[in-house]
Amino acid sequence: AIAQNTDLKDRLRRIHAESKIIDSASNAKSSPDLVKENSREEGRGLVHQVSNESRLSIADSLTEFFDAQEVLLSASSSENEVSDDDSYVSDISDNVSEDNLSNDMENERQTLDCISESGIGCNSKRRTCLPAPCPNTSNISLWNILRNNIGKDLSKVAMPVELNEPLNTLQRLCEELEYSELLDKAAHTPNPFERMVYIAAFAVSAYASSYYRAGSKPFNPVLGETYECVREDKGFQFFAEQVSHHPPISACHAESVNFAFWQDVRWKNKFWGKSMEIVPVGTTHVTLPAFKDHFAWNKVTSCIHNILSGQRWIEHYGEIIIKNLNDDTCHCKLTFIKAKYWNPNAHEIEGSVVDKSGKVVHRLFGKWHESLYCGTTSSSNCIWRANPMPKDYEQWYGFTQFALELNELDPQTRSLLPSTDTRFRPDQRFLEEGNIEGAEMQKQRIEQLQRERRKVLEENNLEHQPRFFRKSSDDSWVSNGTYMDLRKEPGFSKLDNPVLW
């Protein structure tokens, strides 16, 4: 077994080495500075770009669509198609008006604190823009791509790298913690009904920044890719791993002194011609040790409109049910209301916290990209408000301040990361730096390496074993408790890490 293991590693290293040789020659021919930049990058971190304005951000949702390897446009692909049985059908009323959101803040009675503009201090030294603005994609016709591949399995059709944003799905999972202050607040709220209100606000805040992100898609992680985010200012440690490729499953875990957060997510999709529905499959978990709470909830359906032409925009619709698995004192139901052409009020939410007898204790309403209120239209409290967007955010893929920081790589962080961390991905890094040609070449090389690794495993009748997560009894993926321990001792630089790019 040891000999077989060694042979596998040698084969994988040989595949990677051959790929690097071919790639270096190709890069040198088409972009003379590319190879030189690669070697230089090994010895330095990206310089932080500091502006006079350090603005705050809003949380993000999962809006991944049409991946380069698993394009979500194939009606014939069983992996990408939602069956009728799996389709989410929401019965949503249309009874929240714009007036519900126009409360005079000065007249509100603040019994529950509003969480907004907290976390990152105004003296933050994190960057407030990207190295290069996003490319112009107006000349890319998705219709031509589809038309030229009629009759083919579209799940294997590669999309141009310009349709990506320089962030990864694993980093998108981390964006759900942008408003982790809501969990901190819940962890210090003795009343169980008020705790549920803050948990509900946290669930809503995860969708906020997707409002500006319908025009591009995140990179799909390759199998075994990881990402970590240690935020001392926010008090949490986060790590994620791509644990499966077919079907693609991303798992993550975060901890702080106040809470633990974990989930694994995959997507089922429907392409409707002009729009695309993304149905997340999986459960989000949050525990609050102070009260022995274990909250769990589902995600709602997301839809990207105007896929083929026009201005793309995103909406979320469906129901989120939040339950405390350790205490049935109350539960929460949130309804993301689907837009209707006769109703100009889009992006609205309504919900309630209900006790075990069915009595409504708190009513919730708002908009998922703006704010959430608790109370009635005549007397309501702001529980959560989205922070302002960074200056010139349109140039930076519509990223929030928090998103702008996720792919930042400084010398102190570099030495602590495993080589599988997303921040070392050359295609994503090149796109961030505006090197579109280099990003496309690297993307193709990395995807080919993944195909070859998968072939080696298949030939040896082996399955990929995730490094930092394990399957639990209910088939969900949970942390195996090794990431932060290995990070500390002996350190990832002293371990034999997989070579992914």
C-alpha cells in the first residue's frame, strides 16, 4: 500500500511538472512578463492598497452559476438538472408594501439593537480597491456560445474567464460571516425570542451583497482546494474545503468564543432560456455555547435574470425555516417574496418568530439588500442594516469592502497558508490583476490538471479523501478538527501538501 501511495504521488507530481513546463513555454511566448512575475510573486506579498476612505461592507450570498467545468445550462445533464420532485415550489403572498420600509428612524424605539457599520474599524489598513478594474464583457455573447454547442453536453463547455469575478466559491461561503456581529449579539441575549430575531437577521444578511453581483460568477474550487480567513477584528476563524467534485460540494467551518458556524452546500439548477434558477441543497448550522442553542436553516432559491442579454439582475425567493434543534421554545419563518411585474416593490422579506403554541411573538419585514425590521409598521426597530458600498464599487465587480479583502495576500499570512489555499490560484490572481490572457491560460491548465488527477484516481480504483472535513451520520460534511491544529503545529509549510496548480 505504501509503495502504491508513493507511485501515485510520483505520477501526480510528474503530471504537474509536465504541465508547468508546457505552460511556462506558452506563457513566455504570449506574455514575456508572466513567468518572471510568477517567480517574483514567490518572494513578496501583494502590496496593500489603502485609500482615505475605508468603507464597510455587507454580507454575501451564494450566487454561483454556469461554472467553466460544470456549466449549469444543460437540460440533459442529470447532475445539473433539478427534477420535478426536487424543485422548490414556494407559495408566497404579496402583502408587504414599500411603506413598511419607510419608517422614521428617529421615532423608532430601540429595544433590539441595530447591527450596522460595525466590525472593520475606520483605521483599517486593508485594501479598499483591487489592483485592476473588472474587464468589459459586453462583447461576450452567451447566445453564441450556446448556439455553437447545440447537441453537446453543455456541462463540459468552458466559459471565458472574463465572466468570472476574482473570488472563489469557498470565499463566497466566508462572505456569509460579514455580519458575524449579529451572532455575537445573539450570544449575549438571554431572551430566546430575541435571540431568534438576531439569528434571522444573520440569515438574511447572507444575501445582501449579491444585489451588485449578478454580472459575474465566482471561480469553482478544484477538488482539495482550501481557503482560510482569520479575522481577529471580528473574532472568528474560518476555513473551507472543496470536498467533492461530482457533485461539487463546498464545506466550511468557523468558530469564535461566542459561536460555531458550519455548512456544506451544493447547487441544483434550472435554465429557463432567459433566466437561471440556483437551488442550494444543504443546511446552515450555528451553535451558541452560552445557551446550548443549535440553530439550523435552509437557503432560498436564487435566480439570475437576463442571462443572454440585457442587464443581469438577481432575486431570491422562497422560505427559510429556522429551528433550534436543542430547544423548541420558538422557531422562525422568513419569506423572500418573488417579484411580480405588477408589483414595483422587489427584494422584500416578511417573517415571524413563533412560540411553541403557534403565537406570533415578533414580526419581521424589510429588504434582503437593505435592512431588516422587527415590529409593526407604526412601531418597529431596525435589527440589521446593510453598510454602504465602497467607492467606485462598479469597477471592482460590485464587491463589498469585506469582499475586497478576501483575496488579499500579505507576507505574514502567506507563510501560514497551505499551498492549496485559493489565494495561491494563479488564474484567479491574474484576473484580479487584470491579466485576462494569463488568467485564461492558467484556468485551462488548472482544469486539465484536475482531470488528470481524477483519471489517476479512477485507474487505481480510489476515491478522493477530504483533508479537513468528514462525512457525518446524516451525510453532511463537518470539520474533523485538524485544520487549526495543523496550522499551529507543525505548520502547513512543513507538511506534504497536495499540488493543485
